[in-house]
Amino acid sequence: GRLSLDLAELVRPCTGKPATAREIWDKVVRGGAELPGGSKLWDETLAGALDAARTGDWPLCTYLAARCFLEAGGSNAGAAALAVSDERCCKTLWLEVAAPVVVEVPPGQERLCVRFDNNRDALDWVPTDQLSNAIIRRGRVWVRRRGCGTLAGGLCGSAERLNPGETFE
């Protein structure tokens, strides 16, 4: 009804600037307002609020965060719902702010720990120049003259020296 339309005017005004974050938050949390369409139309989750923030849509971000807060029960539970770590944000922060250095290692200068299909009990360190082409899928590799195996530590943890996210001198 009227409460939804009033909120819509705060978040998406016909003219002028949107309302402040405090005004939007209070209308939702204290007044119980919901944008027309509610959760059927809007992603009223932390992920939805973060998506709005990524695009710079702060009024919508405020609304979605307030709805997420309410849906979780408000108070401490609502605050906890908004404090959850978001993997996409962590990855974006790492890639955009930390600006990692990509190191190309010449073939054979690194070894990968492989568990071969014909001997599942043993792990072997295989120089990268013995790998046939690329990693097949889900950590599966083909090693020349040895056969098929699986990277023991997965795609990001099987290298002897240069695993993603690690530092070295």
C-alpha cells in the first residue's frame, strides 16, 4: 500500500536525489516498509545488497541490507546475517587491491603431487614437463608414460613450491 509507495519514493524518487541511508533504513526496520513486489522481485539478501553496492546503487543497497536484517530477525541475528563473509568480495578484494603477481613457471621447473589411479596409496611428485597438455578436469591429469591421476591437493594446493595465494622470497 501507501507504505510501499512512500519507500519507493525514498529509494527511487521521481525527481531529485534519493533519501539518505538512515531514512531508508528507518522506514524499513522501524516502519516495516517493503518495496512493491517484495522478496519476489528483490533479492533481499546480503548477496543482493552487495550486488547493489558493487554497482554504486546505495539507496537500493540500504533497502536490501535492511530487509536482510529484518528477515534474519533483527537485533543480533540481523547484524550477524549482515556480517557474514562474502567469498565474491574476498576474491574481488584480492584481485583488485592486492593485485597479485602472476608467475609463469617454465615447464619442468615445478613439481605437482599426484595420486595415480593404478596406485591410490602412494603419492608421487611429477615435474610439470611430464604432464600431457593441461589439467583435464577437477584436478585430473595425464602424465606421460605413467597414466592418469589426480592432483593430491586439488587444483590450488598440489604444487611443491608455488601454490596460489602463497608468498615466497
